[in-house]
Amino acid sequence: MTRTSARVLLWSPRILGILMSLFLSLFALDAFSAGKPFSESLSALAVHLVPALVLLAIVALSWRWEWIGGITFIGLAAAYATIARGRVDWILVISAPLLVIGSGFFWSWRHRNELHAAVK
């Protein structure tokens, strides 16, 4: 494995996890609507940002222990696909990236020694 490919495979799930969290945080913007007081909108924004913050926490834990990211992201993908059954478009937009990220963390965990040796 080349140094470049090892770096890409090592960093991809981490970066994609952060990007997925940013993507989910965009949905929190629906907390702001016309005619709603700012304080009420701010509290609704905080509640809507919880899923994005949970994903960031999972990425932080997975930075060191990749297996946590593998299990959690794949579990979240399955849970969302179960909840959103019948909505194939939403399953593809939310669950598919979670599945890819979880698979990346599992792959990184399985090849941990090889990746870290190639990166050094």
C-alpha cells in the first residue's frame, strides 16, 4: 500500500463523518421561520443541532477507536432506514453516507497496523 492511498483510507471516514455532521446541521436551519420570536427559534435550533453534535462526538471517539465508528455509523444507517421505510430518497441521502462512513471506519480498524505503518 502506498503512503498516499494509506492516508486517504485512514482519513476518509473521519473527514466524511465531519462532513455528514455539517450536512445534518443544515436541517437545523428550519428552526428559523417568519413570525417566530428569536429566543424560541434559538432554542429550537439547539434541539435540531443535537443529531449533528452526536455525530461529531462519535467521530471524536472513532478517531482513536475506529471500531466504535464502524458499529455506530452502520447502526445509525440501519436505524434511519427502518424509521424512514418507504422513503427511498431519504434513505439514500441519510443512510447510504452513514453506511459508507461506518464501513470506512471498520476497514480502517481492520487494517490499522498496516495503515499506520504506511503513513509514518
